[in-house]
Amino acid sequence: MAPWQTLARIAVLLAAAISLGAVYRLDGRGKWGPALRARFLAGVPWGTLLTVAGLLWVYLFVQNGLANWYWPVVVPFRAWSYLYPLGMGVASFAHVGPSHLVGNLVGVCTFGVIVEYAWGHYPTERGTATFSSLRTNPYARALAIPAGAIVVGLLVSVFSIGPVIGFSGVVFAFAGVALVRYPVTTVIALSAGGVVQLVYRALRNPVVQANAEPSFGTPWWAGIAIQAHAIGLLIGVLIGVALCRHRDVRPTASRLWLGTILFAVGQSLWAVYWFRGNGEYVLFRAIGAVLVFGLALVVAASVAAPDRLALPRPDMPRLEIIERVGDFGGSGTIRRRAASAGVIVLALAVLAAPAVPVNLTTVDTPAEEVFASGTGAGPQPGLDADVAVRDYTVTYAENVTNRKVSVFDISAFGETTQVRASGVIVESEERHVWTTAIQSSELAFDGWSAVKLGGLGWSETVAAKRNGWRIVGGGHAYKVFLDGPGEGRQLAYRSAPATAEPVIAGKNVSLAPQKTGFDLVVSRNNETLGSVPLPKKGTSAAVANVTFDRNGKHLYAVAGQTRVRIASHESYE
């Protein structure tokens, strides 16, 4: 580490400390302490800190992040199925990497503190004695925050569609409570969370150098667990509504509406999307915008609407009808706020219900049947070219049925659940896992990637490597190898032969992947005239009166006075 980088990190910390200290002095030294001590034991949000500590413990010791901070064990700790309790129980508290973890920790510290402040470590009812019961015990009330986080986390795992992972559902529940109780403060806190992340990134990388270069990645919105976030937020809103009514607090409708809109847009709750398979996604932005405005209206109505609305009888005189409409305490009334809260409960049920049949299913289609539906020449993936790691099986296949998404055949808005998958596939019957761990397009871009498998107390790595040629005007011919623990490098997949567009001396040239190397095949009118192994660098080979020269990464075909390039070795980023 360069000395100037250390100085830059110190400068960031000093700037933050001096700025915060100056504001503290400007506000008056004794102003902040009493406000915090009035709600927190010793002025400290213990429940939030315990929640943070719990998340760190899961990442460091359950996911083995202590041994490899940047590459924890992820696959076994997703919510794959109700038949796999370990994944269901751990998913909401595990993370895919340090950025994911830090983002959720910032969210906990941002919104969890607001919720804990609203809840308070001391009873708020007049005449209630502290320590008179478990409900009024400050230590028990502090523990209510992490206990509630665990309950909400389990609910999010159980009622989320797909193998979700991460604490963001609980963070959104914290935000839901905070929005209902302190809508404006919550929006401000959302920006404060961005300040914390800025400081973290500035400390981690004081200076970033970047060049314009190609990169592989999915759309940013495709990584959002939108359904889990929405479930968490609605759970938090319901808790917040109950807290406000118990405390007889009613924020204005305009603040609730505006706060919910700003939060939902800032947290991309409008990003409703679907996975089409093979790395293709579709975003329903208009539907998401409609849902955001509907959410804001329901939240505002649930808290700020009058308690009662009189319902006039059909035989009631007109004057009495007018009087009844203005009488919020009359008989024959309905509770408008209760009706609005009922809409939230209904929305929550609609969001959660589809997860039940999906999570009750398991991956039970035989591998031979699934892989037989794929395309490509060479060995059948999953039969003689897979890698076994305890209860996991790792293989490579292209254009096969996604056995997790396609459990149910459902079509809507022009989309279907019958999607295809291509890439490095990980499955485990014991854990009910089936996932495309590495997309084929990602492997084609990078040339090499790896997936980490494991369970409680163990982990292993399987690497995938692609070796191929880009044919002039004719696609690609390539092979994929898998390298697992104890088995060494194995050929997992061979693509179909690829034919070059140039025709030389009336003949076509194809490159065909073989178990060892590649073969050059010369044909005319779909009749094979001969084949020869691909020559090594700097050498030549001839077949059917065509000579092939391999010059560095390029392959040329020569016939008489004609010399054309027919292929180039794939280059990877």
C-alpha cells in the first residue's frame, strides 16, 4: 500500500470527524445526548448493533467469509425449497459478497436505528413502571429489534419466489416501519446511507483508475429481488401502522405519500422484471410505476385516513344522509383506516401466495431427460463429463430446460416460465438445487470462471475454462473443460462443428471440436473429402488439396494462389 493511499484514508476519516464534531458544537454539547438517552439504554441502539453483529457472524463463520472475505460460500445458503430447511433458514441472513453485505449493513444502521428509536427501550405509556414486566424491561425491548428481524427474515425467505439470499427484505421492513412513523426523516436517512457508503468506498479505494473497455454484466435491475423487497416493505408498513395506532400518532397524508414515493423510486421498487432464460431479461417499467403510486396511496390512507366513515341507508332522507356522512362516530360505520390496512394485507397475500407452490416443489426430472433436450455435438453433459463434489453435480450444457423456473407452465404478458438455460449448471438432489452458476455468455467473454460449492463447515471450488475458435462468417467452435477437486481437468462439452463462410477451390472448410484438439474438415456439396487435426502454432497441415497454415492466433487456408483466413482463436477479457 502506497503511503499516499494511507494518508488519503486518514484524510477521509479526519474530514468526517471534524465536520460532525463542528456540527455537534454548533448544536450545543448537551443537546444530542439527552434525546438519545431518552429512547435508548445509555443512548446506544443496542438492538441495531446486535443485528449487525449477527449478520457479520453469519458471513464470517457460516459462509466462511473469514477465510475468504471476497468469495464466501453462497450456493447452499439460498432459499431453494421448503424441503431444504438449511437454505430457508439462513438465506435472509447470508450474502453473496462484501458489497452485498456492506450495503445491507448500511441499511440496517440507517433504518434500524429509526425503528428502534420509534420503539424505544423504555415503555411510553403513562404510569407504566420500568422493569415491571417483560414488555417494559428495557433489555427485553432492545432485544425485540434483532428478534423481530429474525422473524421477518424467515417470513421473507418462506414467501419469496426463487432462491433469494440477503437481508434486504428485512431492511425494507425496517424502512416500512420508519416510513410510516417518520416519513420525512426516513427519506433523509436514505440519503445519509449514501454518505456512509461513500466513506466506506473512499476508505477502501481512495483513488480509482478506469479505462473504457468491454465488460460482461447483466442489467443492474436484474439482480434486484423485487418481490422479497416488496414483501419486506409491506410487513414493515403493517407493523408501522399498528405502532402508530397504538401510540395514537397520525402523520399527515401528504408526508406519508411523498415519503413513500421518494423511497420506492430511490430503492427501485418500480423495477418489475422477468427472466426469459439464457441471460435475457425484460423490464416492465410502466407496471412498476403504477404499483409505486398505488403503494404510496395505500400507505397514506392506512395511517392518515379518518377512523370511521358513515354508510347511509337507502331509505334515509337526503338531509340526514349529509349529516351522517359528516358523523364519524355514528352507528353502521366502517373503519376507513382498517379497510386501507386490509388492502395492504391483501397485497401482501397476493405477493406471497405464488411462493408456496413453487417452494414446495423439488427438482426431480432425471438429468438424462433434461440434457437430451439440449443441442450440440460431443459428449452428453451430465453423463460422462460432470464433476461430483459430495452431493453436488456440476456440468456444462446449452439450451436445456431451466428445471427451477419451469416447474410450472405459466404464461402472462407475453412471457412464459418455460425458459432455457446455457452454462455451467450446479444441481443437488439432497439440497433441491438447480442453477446456472455461470452463464455461457459470461464464459465466452471471460474464458474462465469458477463456482464455489459447500455447506456448513466446508467448501470446494470447481473451475470452468473455454477453448475455442471464431470462424469467419460461421460462428464458433469450442470446448468447455471443468476442473474439480480430486478429478482434474475434464472435457465437459463440445460444440457442433462450425463452417467458414469463404469457399476455397469450390470446397467448404469446417472446424470440429474433438476429445483431443480440433479437426479441420474439408467438404463439397455436403460430402466430406477429408479431415486433418488442427496444426500447431507455426506449422501447416494439408488435406484434400487444401493446405492450412496456423500463424499465431490465426488460421489460413491455401489452395493454389488463393490464401484466405478462415478462423481466429477466441480472445477473452
